[in-house]
Amino acid sequence: MISALEVVPLLVVGFEAYTRHKVEHEAEWERIYHWPFMFFAAVLFWNLVGAGLFGFLINPPIALYYMQGLNTTANHGHAALFGVYGMLGLGLTLYCMRGLTDVTRWNQKWIRISFWSLNIGLGMMTFLSLLPQGILQTYASIEHGYAYARSAEFIHSPIMQALVWARVPGDVVFAFGVFAFAWFMVQAFMHGRKSTPETAAIPKPAL
């Protein structure tokens, strides 16, 4: 249960990110790092929801007895793994691309589509499919036993199968976000690294 308390310091980090956002337009280099900052902000959100809320949901001893290994665990895994480490990896990728490509020629449209599609798609996966499945399995586990909640009879019941199909829209939106990010990367590297007076004058942030 102690691991679920990691959301507490995240509130402090979130406040720092909010403060950073308010002064973002005061310096040129901060405008260029807008999208890395946005992906890092998504890390904070999914760490709070995926690792914190969904993680705490399955961490108490009574929850472990009834819920561990059901789709509540998969729900936590999806939101915490990609929501935290996936978004962090994409943010760091964009951070590194600052020195590998010409930032002034980045296609802001595709990176914006990618950011929102990935986050909305992940949210649809968890809230429209995995979380409802986990809640139904938990109820079945409490009422009829853990073995029944994991049985083929319950897993293949009509309502559970309907929730499996309910995940498809989220998968499609998420996949489109992946495509948009890949296309953004291709375009960024096709333009190459070009030194311009604007980019040359931008001071690099201290590491």
C-alpha cells in the first residue's frame, strides 16, 4: 500500500509543471520544448491515475484477495505502463530530437494529433473496457468466488464479450496516434538538421 502513496509527491511535481506552463511563452527555447513538456505532463496525469488510483485500487489486502489477477490488474498495467513509461519515452524522444532535427520545421499538426490520440485512446481503453470488466469480475469474485470470476463461463459471457468489443474504438484512436507520431518522426528527419538564425540564437537549457 505504501507504493500507492507515490501520488503525493506528484502533486508537488504537478504544481511545478503548472508553474512552468505559465511562463512557457517568456523564452524562445521553452516554446520549442512545448511538446516534450506536454508529454511529461501526461506522465504526471497517468502516474496519478494509472499508478496511483488504479494501483491503489488493487493494493489493499482485501482487494488483493478478490481482485488481483483480474482485469483490474490489466487496467492498472495499461494505464501505468504506457501512460507513465510510454509517455516518458516519447517525451524524451522529442527532447533528443531538438538536437537532431530542425525544430522550426516540425509539423505541429501531426505531433498534436499524436499526443491527443494516444492519451484519449488510452483513456478509452481503460475506462470503456478494462475497468468495467475488472469491476464485473470483482463482483463475481465476491459473490461466487475467485475461480468463477476467471472461468471461461464468465469471461465469455455476453456482457464481458461486449466489453471486449468496446475496447476497439480506443484501440483505433490509439493506433492512429501511433501512426501520427511515426509520420511526424519521418517528416522531421526528412527535413534534416538545418541551422537557422532563429535556432542558433536559442540558448540550450542547462541539464
